[in-house]
Amino acid sequence: MQKTALVSGAAGFIGSHMCDRLLAEGFNVVGVDNMLTGTARNLSHLAGEPRFDFVEQNVSESFSVPGSFSHVLHMASPASPRDYLEFPLETLEVGSAGTRNMLQIAHRNEAKFLVTSTSETYGDPVVHPQVETYWGNVNPVGPRSCYDEAKRFAEAMTMAFHRKYGVRTSIARIFNTYGPRIKLNDGRVVPAFLDQALHGKPITIFGNGSQTRSFCYVSDLVDGLFRLLLSDEIYPVNLGNPLELTIREFAERIIALTGSTVSISYEPLPEDDPRQRKPDITKAGRLLGWQPVVGLEEGLRKTVEYFQSLEDAVPSR
């Protein structure tokens, strides 16, 4: 029987790559996006693809899509601090009403459901590296809470549909991801540093640069998501690259990779910014046979090449 997937957030950075993977695996795909933070450019290569349809729709509002689905993936949400701080209510709505609407479609179709959650459910962690059984350290009234709590609620809603209706569900907790199609100006570490280095501007570090992050290339993440989609695991699974660097170390690697001579500037640390972030991916390895394979230098090189290929992204030198 033909497999058909409904993907919310299809015009986003990770969502568009997931559509590509599903198509490559023989799925028919219906992508849904309200284009709040997504971009048509991320899906332009699928124009004329007979197995892909796109619907511009806000999944936080009640909607219906013709046809039946074997798999439903809820990937819609502003994801960068710049976006979710600009759209806090929309972020909360897509994590709550949007999650419920997508779960209802999965329930009606007896489809497998996957929701993309986030490492931000761990907040500013006191357990390191972060393991799925850790409940997190989140400030529910801080400026980042619109994103953190939206994703925590999405996980709770997903589990409620599983327990009450028997919907087959999976939860992916995504750690920092980068690669082609991430927005150059979205404020996250990788695009922000690359943007500044490629444009000859000082790289801005918030705090003293000792806070850590772990960066996963998008093709590795999508491989983990696809494996999780096909699995029977109902509880959260971390997906990320456990290679941990301080922000200063990462800035220095960006400068070296781009051949830039820019300096580093320092700004005050934003409120509730996590001091450390590193996934424990033991569970993903055991259950999914998954681990990242793209090295940081290779992934950054591909990302730089993508940005340089955009006519409006980097000025000619």
C-alpha cells in the first residue's frame, strides 16, 4: 500500500529536508506551512514533483486535508530565539492547538504520529549530558518559556493521545542542528557566526563564551527522525551530535574555516540562556541504530557553500 505522509512546517529548515527524505523513501508527501518563518525557496526544488503537494495553512487553526495518511509529522514551530520571541503567541499556539489538530488527523487516519520536540525542554540543565529521563530545569515565566513550554505541552498532548486513543506516537528531542536552508539571519549560533564571518563583521558572543553547545548536521538529524518515525518507541528520544564545544571554540572554528580575519566581540548573556548542552544519544543508538556521521568541518563547509550559492546572501568579493 502506498505510504502518504502529512508534514507540518514543511517549508522550514528541517521540515523541508524531511520532505526530501520521505520522498526518497517512496512516500507521497503533503506539506503544510503557514509561511510565518518558512520560505518557499526551501521547497522550490520540488516544483513539478508529482508525489509532493503543498498546502499553505496554519495548523493551529482547524483544517482538513483531502486524502488519507499513513504517517503524520508535526514539525511546525518558530525555532530560533529571534523568531519565537517575535511570535510568542503563535509559538504557544502551534505547540498546543497545532499539536492537537495534527494528532486528531493521525487518530482519524490510524496513522503513525511523530512530533519534533527540542532539547530546550531541559532548560538550563543541571544534569550533563542530558538524558531523556531528566525532567529539565525550565523557567515557566521567562522570555524563552513560550518555546520551552510549548514543546513540553506538545509532548504531554502526544502522550495523552497515545494513552487515551492508542495513537502510535513518537517524540524526538532535537538538539542544535545546522546545514543548508537554515536562515542566515535567524539568530542561532551557526548562521549568526557564519553571517558575520562571511560579511567581515565581528563575531558576537553572548556571555564569556564558556557556555557549550553540540551541533548536528541536518542530514544526520533527518536520518534519526526517519528511523524514529518507523520505530515503536513512544517515549522521547534525543537526536543530536554529542561533540561539545564552547561557544568561543566554535567561533574560532568558524573564523578559521571561512578564512576571515574578523575579531570577536562580547555582549551580555540573554536571560535563561543554557550554560551547557550535550545530548546523551545512548537510547537512539540502542533503539534506532543511529549515530551522527557528518563531521563538524564537513558540515560547516557544506553550509558555507550553500550560503555562498544564494545570490542575496553573501556579497561578491
